[in-house]
Amino acid sequence: MKILSNVMEQVLKRNPNEPEFHQAVKEVLESLEPVAERHPEWVKAGIFERIVEPERQIIFRVPWVDDSGKVQVNRGFRVQFNSAIGPYKGGLRFHPSVYLGIIKFLGFEQIFKNSLTGLPIGGGKGGSDFDPKGKSDGEVMRFCQSFMFELARHIGENTDVPAGDIGVGGREIGYMYGMYKKIRNDFTGVLTGKGLTWGGSLVRTEATGYGLCYFMEAALAAKGKSFNGATVVISGSGNVAIYATQKVHQLGGKVVALSDSNGYIYDAEGIKLDTVKQIKEVERKRISEYVKYHPNAIYTEGCSGIWTVKCDIALPSATQNEIDEESAKALVANGCYAVGEGANMPSTPEAVEVFLKNKVIYGPAKAANAGGVATSALEMSQNSMRYSWTFEEVDAKLKDIMVNIYKNASAAAKEYGDPDNLVLGANIAGFLKVANAMYAQGIAY
Ligand code: NDP
Ligand code: 2IT
């Protein structure tokens, strides 16, 4: 790095002990070096220094009472990172590992992802270190209500529109929406991922997994390949993993492995998705239960072993840094020729290096998993119109958006001299639109 090395140094100094945020920023700044060379006016206007600093960071206390009557205290976050091209938009993550550095990395990535969708949404992210696992519905509800009691004053349909992420699905969005409405006396599209009878969009539930497959379908087709007949490994067994599995099966591929944070299942005949949905969505149990229904399947303790399962295509859809260098090498050694990221930043920088060196068709997260937030933006449009599109209409728009993201990322990669490098292409294509808007809106902004 030359022009932008000072920016990175400042990020490290100003944000100590936030390795995930450093990792996300470093990758983007490395990609943007040739852009800085072409745009001295952006360098002069401090666009790069400004884009790595959130516009606003909110940290708040979330007190709630558990089923035994004990008072619990969690920490809540909302990082409003960039509003140059639209209201802050991005999910809420409830997971014990959440701290400011995780929310900042996710919020930073969201800026470029949201720009890539072509829709008018800025970047933001939030969440809490609350662990929904093992909690009763009542406990989850009281936590969500307390969380929204504070968050409500910072968000709004034209200001900041949160949605789900790890640990936040339809149930949690419902509890939060109810509380927002009670506080504000206002029925608006302030959250996305809502239920279908109260403002939700068809396809939002399926969108990230489906979108991931649409993106990868385009990337595979460019190299004369497809999902049809391919063996696929998908990590996680939550929202993204489940609907990626469904779409792979519709496209003629066979998903043979899924995981959770405890371990992974292997089913050589292909994963039976109805069983997974029953275990994860209805019963909220562990993926290990799967072998009770399908004794021919194998459960292995420990989640990283999933990358040693032989496959053609891998779709990491659990969490950040789940594929390290060793796992990436194992995938390549077993003949895996494509990796599409359903999760945010699931591959370490060393793993990405392995994929790029070995000419793996590699779909980076901010491009490949943008279908979720894109459909959230479609939900916002429908809410503004007080109208709903059909499943087929939303699905067609989603597919169109994902194919366009592939085309734009691919074109930017070509223009900047590294045609197959979609990391470079996605980072640059996402950045250009935001930088243009920031430049036009002046420096006080
Ligand atoms: P869910 O909460 O529905 O599912 C998460 C899955 O990942 C679970 O199987 C969970 O296992 C596993 N997982 C979570 N944390 C870890 C961990 N630290 N180690 C191992 N496994 C883990 O979340 P989503 O499916 O919504 O999100 C998955 C990924 O996709 C995240 O990276 C998220 O940021 C990203 N994403 C989500 C979008 C969405 O629309 N929902 C949109 C774009 C990206 P367990 O149950 O054991 O915790
Ligand atoms: O990481 C993501 O893009 C999401 N969790 C979805 C965000 C959204 O606003 O739908």
C-alpha cells in the first residue's frame, strides 16, 4: 500500500483490539489503491479517511428480567456507518461473541454491499451480546422489547432500517416491531424481515440463500460450469444455509453437508431439508439430531471438519473466519472449484489467497450474499407504496440484482487489470458509487 497506508495506520491506532474490523478495512483499502491513483480529488477530499470512520456509534444498556426473576444486563450496539446513498441499512446480530469490533466490521462491509445492490441504502449494523440459545420465548421477547426501547429513538423508515442477522429472525423482528410501534404510534417500514401479514416482503426469508445461488450461477456460467450435478457443502444451518440448500437442490445440485457451532452432518444421499427445517426452525435444536431421523447420515463433532468433505462447490454460510488457510487448502486438494460466501467474511485473508492463487471461482461475501439486504430494500419500497409484489415478481427482481452485481464486479475487476478477481471487482464497484456521493455532498458531511 502506498497512497492509503496512512489511512490503515490511523485505523489501527484509533480502533485498538478490533481485529475483525482491521481485517475488513485492510482488504478494502488494498483493493482501492488503484482507485486512489486515478482519483487524486478523492484523496484530497479525505474520502478514504472518512469512509473508514463511522458517522455515529451508539452503545447502550439492555436490562431485562429472566424467567427466574433475575435481572440480566446485556450491551446493545448500532453503528450508523455511512448514509451517503441512503438511510443506514443492515442487520442486527444477537450472539455472545458480539462486541463493537464485530459490529463495525459488519457495518463497514455493509456500505459496499448495499451500494452493489444498486438500491438507495446506506450502511449500518447493530446487535447485542445477548445469547438467544436456550432462552424461552418470554425471555427473548422481554430482551427484544428492552433492546427496542432504546433503539427506537435512533432509527426510522428514512433514517435507519435494521433487519435480521445471526440470532435474529422472524420471531425477534416481530417482538421488536411491536415495541417500536407501541413507542412511536407509527406503522412504518422501520424494520425489514417482517411477517407477511404486517408489511413483510415475499422472498425475504429465502433471499440471502437464493441470492447467493443466483450470484454463483452467474459466476459459474462464465466459466462454463453450473450447479447441475455438482456436489455442494454448506456450513451453518440457519437462515442463509437452509435457503441456499433449497435453491441448490432446485438447480440440480446435491448438498451433502451442513453444520452448526457444535459439529457437522454428512448425508451422501443429499440433505433432507424438511428434517433440517423441523430441527432448526421449529424445535430450535442441534444439527446432530438429524442422524436420529436419517441413520445413514454421519454426525461429526467440531464444525471446521466440514471443509474436509469432498465437494465441487462450497458455500460457507455460518460466520466470520470459519475457513482458514488449512481448510482452504483442504477444499482445493479435494477438487473444490468454486466458493461462494453466504456468511460475512467467512474466509481469512490467507484462505482468500489460497482460492485466488488456485483459480477457484470465488464469490466474496459483500457481492455474493447481498440478496438479503437487496430484498430488504424491496421490502422498504413495497412499504412506501403500501403495496406488495408477488413471490415471482420479487424473486425475478432478486435474480436480476444478483446477476447485475456479478456483471458489475466482474467488469470492475477487468477494468482494473485482474479479470477473475471478484474481491477487487466487488470492492471497487461498491466503493465508486459511495465515493461519488460523498464527494458531491461536501466535506462537512
Ligand atoms: P442464523 O442465526 O440463522 O444461523 C447461523 C448459523 O451459523 C447457525 O447454524 C449457527 O450455529 C452458525 N454459527 C453462528 N455462529 C457461529 C460460530 N461462531 N461458529 C460456528 N457456527 C456458527 O444466521 P444467518 O443464517 O442469518 O447468518 C449466517 C451468516 O450469514 C452470518 O455471517 C450473517 O452475517 C450472514 N448473512 C445473513 C444474512 C441474512 O439475511 N440473514 C444476509 C447476509 C449475510 P449455532 O446454532 O450452533 O449457533
Ligand atoms: O449481512 C446482511 O446483509 C444482513 N444481515 C441483511 C441486512 C438487511 O438489512 O437485510
